[in-house]
Amino acid sequence: MSVTKSPLFETAAQHLVSGVPLAYVDESVGSVIARLTGNVFNSIEAVYITDKQGHLLGLVRLITLLSALQSQKLSEIMTIQPPTVNPDDDQEKVAGLAVRCGLVDVPVVDYQGHFLGIVPAQSLISILRREHIEDLHRLTGIRDDNYQALHALEASPVQRTSDRLPWLLVGLLGSILATFVVSRFERTLEARVFIAFFVPGIVYLADAIGTQTEAIVVRGLSFNHNTSLQKLLTGELWTGLLIGIALATLSFPLILIAFANVRLAFAVALTIITAGGVATSIGLLFPWLLYRLGKDPAFGSGPVATIIQDVLSLLIYFMIIQLIGV
């Protein structure tokens, strides 16, 4: 069985199949097994139990059904009120529910609780793969998840450019701002040129820390819609600071040995710690803001968050340099 996905409506309804075994709660295991023989179903992972009006009451997994006594009633072995989705629920929510609840397939009901069918296992795998590809594209600033973007290596150079360029233009504006920031500290760099040696490393570390956070947050927001911003921000801020402290601890003695300058080593170490905390915060806040606005949290996060982290890292570095008086 294959399910064709509409490029416009990524909902549970697009993956719905209705050819599944049905039964009533007062039926015996033996009668249900006998009825399964000779019938063709789209999915047979479970028998779905409804009332006479078609409301979903529960389900019995096939492995449970086959291991039960023939005389047992379904009411004795059924799972009551299994997790369900509605037809217009986003496909990513469907896949997320399956992952969280350990479901092989996901029952679909209407808003009155009538059983409509299931999203089968094969479709869940397809959804997870497609959503993963979409997030990878959007994290790297690819504009649309159309056929060309999905098959980026097969698209024409013109199409590849149009898919990638929009968010990178924002990055271009940000790089101009970063250049302006550096130019404001021209006298500091002229007086102590060795300060410039550490700019690439500081910017890279901030970018790397922020990118890790973005990837974690984007996936987390896809599968967990209930975590508060305060809890997320506190956790990521502390994570960034701890990562910064670890990196700073390693870099401090190396800089001290190479340059014999305690203030410089301290300034770089303090910058790494501070920039690490800021980078994780930006890597969290930007996807979260997009999510709260109803947009895909991965959409353009990489290019935009990266340039913001770059500019802030430069500001932090040069301000600490001046504050300490390197």
C-alpha cells in the first residue's frame, strides 16, 4: 500500500486508510480471529473496537489477540481510549504522537469521536523522513519544500539558487552589520593587532553552539508542544554557559602560553563563556518565536540566527577587551 501525499495539505487525512479490522466490545477473541481469515485489509496491526454508532472505544493489538484465549471477550484485553488524531491535524503532530506513545499506527476520529481509519506504519515512516528533510532544508535556508528542494541535487542551478538565496540575503545584510561592528573598534585593533587573531575562533564556536541548539529545539518543538519557554530558555542558557566554561577552561592556558598575556587569555575565555550562553539563547528564541507565530520553527533559522550570533559575539568580544584593558 502506498499513500500519495498532497503537496498542499500535510494532514492526517492525506494518509488515512479505512480498510482495517473492526469489532464490537462484546465479541469473543475466537469469533474475531475467524472473521479475519479470508478478508483483505490495508493494515492488520490491530483490531479497532467501536460501538454501534461507530465511536472508537479501544483497540486490541494483533499480537495480543492471537495470544489470548478463544473464549475471552475483547473487553477483557482491549486498550481503552487509545491516543487519536483528527483528520485535519498536521502530519508532524501525527508522527510525534506515534513516537511519544509508541504507536505502530495512529487512529483517526472525527470531532464527534467516530472512527474514520488509521495512519498506518508505512505512512508514519514516510512522514518522519519527509519532515526531517524539510527541517534540514529550512535550517540551511532553503526556501521551499517543493520537488526541486526535496531533490536538491537534481534541480537546475537556477532553481537551486532561488531556493537558497532569500534567507542568505538576510545573512548578507547581517555580515555588513558585522563589518560595521568591527570597524568601530579600528583603533583597538591597530594598537593591538593580536586581538584580531581570535575573532574567527570565537565566531565559529558561537555558531557551532547555536547550531546545535537550533537543531535540538526545532526537533523538540515538532514533537513536544507543551514545554514552557522559561523552562526551555533556562535549560539551554545553563547548557551554553557550561559548554562555554569547558571550552574556556581549555583555551585559557593555551592562550596564556602562546601569548604570555593573562588579560588576553582571560578576555578570550570570558568571551567564550558569555557568547556560549548568548548563542544557545538565540538558537532557542528564534525557532521558538517562529513557532509561536505559526511558522515552521526550522524556516530560515540557520542563516538568520547565525548572523545574529556572529554580530553579538563580536560585540561581546570587543567590549570585554576594552573593559579589561588588554
